Amino acid sequence: MDEASALPRPTNVGETYAEQEYRALGDEQLASWAAEGETAAREHLVQARGLDVQATAVERLLVHQEEDVRQAKADYQHAARVLTPYMRREPGNKARYWVGWFGLVGGDMAGVASAAIIHGDLPVLAVSMALASGIAAGSAGLVGSEVKHLRNARARQRDEGDLTENEQRYARLFSGTRDKGLGYVGLVGIVSLLVVALVAVAIFFLRGSVEGAAAGLTFGMLAAATALGSFLLGYSAADDVADVVSGYKKRAHQAERHFRKLAKDASLKGRAEAAEAARSTYAEHQARGQAAAHRMASLRHRIQRNNTGVLGHGLPSGESALGRRWRPEANGHIQEMPR
């Protein structure tokens, strides 16, 4: 190229009709894509609004449940920190006790049921009677836990003035009379011994009538041993302090499970998914509208480039482009999205 020249846009030429036409077409694209975005997102938005009341109610419950979880965990941590030195058993660790207890009851039931069936009773009646007898023998030994509680209570007993600020929260574990209810425990013990005697004698006569005195005495003694074994199990597993800590721990776990269950509510998930789908749809159509509007702007500039004889090759140096810039907020659905 030996020579180059350019004509600036004449100062007496404003925006041409063709430029105005394509500018209007660009505005049309923005509005058109915004309308399409509204149509495409309507189903998701309606779904989100439909779940709004239910989801809002769940959110309010979550706020209160979150406070319950925080308080329950704080109570458990406080109880574990203060009462751990007084525990004689790990909190909640009573599996061995229940396994042993059901084993003893089941063994006692087997002796009674077999004798009753041999004696001629209907199996359903025999098993029912054996169940009652086994539970009675097993329950008779539960007084062992009360004896252990008395022993632990006496070891912990302190005057209220000697308790620390944290221990005063559990003052009932450290206070009480000297006998700590020994008279009532003694009464329960007498009743338990009576139950043991009655069960042993009943099984003695039942088995004796079927298999002879030796068998009756054997199974009667086994029934008494079942009750005494239950006593020992109760004594070894009893720990009221550990039960208190276990109760706080269980409450904390229950509060957390309830909180998790509320957080998984279908209304919260459905509303969030629908809101995000609507937002994404609006954003997609907004971008498409902007692209279409820019396309119209390029065509407007092409008209000027193809008519340099009238409009020149470009704007004079130092002058800015005529017209307005495309703004992202000019397209799409503008409103507060569901949260």
C-alpha cells in the first residue's frame, strides 16, 4: 500500500435511521430473551414458591433445634467433666448386664416351660407361664442395683457447702439422709427374697411331679440361682452417676439426630433445587440476550463501515462512541430469588 487515508465522521451527521433500527433490534433481543428466560424458569420458580411456606416453617424449627443441640451438648460436656471422677462404670455401657439378664431369664423359662409341657399343658400356656416365672426371678435380683446405689451414695455424700459451683448443679447426687433410703431398700429386698422362694418352691414341685424330687430340687435351686445371679448383675452394673451422664449423652445424640432429620426435609431440598434451576435459567437467557444485542451492535457498525462515503471511516480522535453501552442488568428476570 503506497498511500492510506481515512475520513472522519462528519460532525453534521448524527445517528442514522439504520443505526437506530439496529439499536432497536438489540433492545428487542434483550427483551425477547428476558421473556424466554421468564417462561423457561417459571416452572422452577412456581415450585420454589410452592415450597416456601413449608420450608420456612422447617427453617424456624431448625433454629430452635440448633439451640437445643448446642444446649444438650453443653450439658453433656459439663456433666462428663464434673462427674467423671465419681463414675464406677462407663456411661451407657450396660450391654453385658442386659445380655446376662436375658440369658438368666431365658434359662429359667426353659426349665419351667419344658416341665409344664411334659406335665400336659398346652405349649402356649406353658411358655406364657415360663415367661412370667423367668421375668419374676430376674426382676427379684434387681434389688442389687439399689444396694449398689446406696453404697455409692454414701461414698459421695458431702455437705452442700463443700460442693464446688459446678457440683452444685448435681447436688442431688451428693446430698440426702445418712440411711439413703436403706429402709425401703430392705423392704424391697425382703419382697425379692419372697419372690425367689416362691419361684424356687413352685419349680421344685412342678419338676418333682414330673421327674422326681431330685430333678425338682435341682431346677428349684437353679431358679433361685437365677435370681441371685440377677442380683449380682444388677450390683455390678449399677452406677447412678454414670446413668446421669449417659442420660445427658443420649439427649445430646437425640437432639442431633432430630436436627439432622429436619435438615434433610424434602421441602428445603426441593426449594433450593428449584431456586437454583430458576437462577441458572435466568442467567443463561441473560447471556444469550446480551450476545444477541452485541450481534445487532456489530451489524450497526457494519452499516457505518459499508457507507464510509457518508459516515466516514470512524470517529474523530478523542471522541467517544455514540449511543449507550449494553448493561447486564438490562436482561433477565430482576427480582429477589427464593432463598
